[in-house]
Amino acid sequence: MSAQVSPIDEVKSTPWSGGKSPFDVEYGKMMMWFFLLSDAFTFSSLLISYGALRFSSASWPAPDLVFQSVPLTSIEHGAPLVFVGLMTFILIMSSVTMVLAVEAGHRMAKKEVLWWMLATIIGGFTFLGCQALEWTHLHHEGFWWGSIPNVEELKHLFKGGKEATYGTYAQQFANLFFTITGFHGFHVFSGVVINIIITINVLVGTYAKRGSYLMVEKVGLYWHFVDLVWVFVFTFFYLV
């Protein structure tokens, strides 16, 4: 005797019955999204504060003059955004390698996941190294947290405005720059540490035994968020 199929089951099995429920999300992934949303509010408040101060000021350090050198080279002038462009490229490429690691995890390709995760870690460390070089260079230029800059040394970084206000605005710029890029750098460093832990688990076969590389995907969400935030940091500090 053939099994009877109810009308409801028949409707559910049709191509027009819809796909997977949007609420059918793994708990850990949902919590990651909540964390990223709250973190996005934090970065937004910091960048909005910078933008409000920047556009309400009569004068401000010009990005094409502040970031016109390339650390560890003889290039001191005439190369605006070259170094930070390299930093951005490195971080974007690390996001690409993370995508490839997640894709390999879907195929349960352990070796590919391992190599792509290692590439992501290298990209993260390289970005942090470049940021350290940039901070060191700006410190030598006279910018630092809370320090009162020498106006004579920094006035060539301004375009227009009153020279009497240069010191105040340079100090405000330095405080916000090091705070926001430092906060982002902390996120990158945290992501690198987490990636190392996940890579070790991949190496020992933890996720292969579970039959899922979902943890790689969760970490991937965090890493892509860090990359996305950098796009806004790059726009606010280096382009505007």
C-alpha cells in the first residue's frame, strides 16, 4: 500500500514553497552578527565624532600632505596615499584568502583551509607591521596622543586657515587618528589571534571530526567586518 501524502506536505515539496527560513540560523553565527552590529555602532560614533570636528574646524591637517611619504624608503614627499594604499591592498587580499578558506571548508578540504588561513594570518600581521611603521613615522613628524605639537614643524601640513589654530587642530587630529586607527588595529590583532587558534584546530583535525568548518565561517564574518571598517577609516582620514 503506497504512503499517503498530505496536501500540506505536497505544497512544501514544490519548487514554489520557498527556501530555508531566514530565522533558521546557527546560534553562534547569530551571536556573531549581534556582536558585529554593536561594534559597528562603536566605530560609527567614533567616525561621526571625527567628521563633525573635522568639518567644523577652520583648518585641518591635509591628508595629501600628512600621508605623502613612504616609511623605510627615501620617499619623503610627493607620494600621497601610496603607503596606505598598500596597507589597504594587503587587508583586502587577506579578506579574499579568508573567503577561499570558508569555501574550502564547505568542501571539507582540510589542507586548503589550512593554507588559506595561514595566508590570512600573514596578511593580518603584515598590515599590523605597516601600521606600526606609519605610527612611528607620524610620531617622528610630531604627532602623538595628548602631546602639544610644534607648530613650526607642522604648519606645512595645513592648507589655509589661521596659523594660531594649527597647534590645537593638529593635536585634535592626532588624538582622533591614533584612537580610531588604534581601535581598528586592536580588532585586527584580535582577529589574527583568533585565526591562529582556528588554524591550530584545523591542523589537529577538530573540525574534520565534527564534520563542519562552521567556526571558520564565523571567524570569516569578523574578519570581513574588520576589512569593511577599514574602508570607512581610510575614507575619513586619508581621503577627506
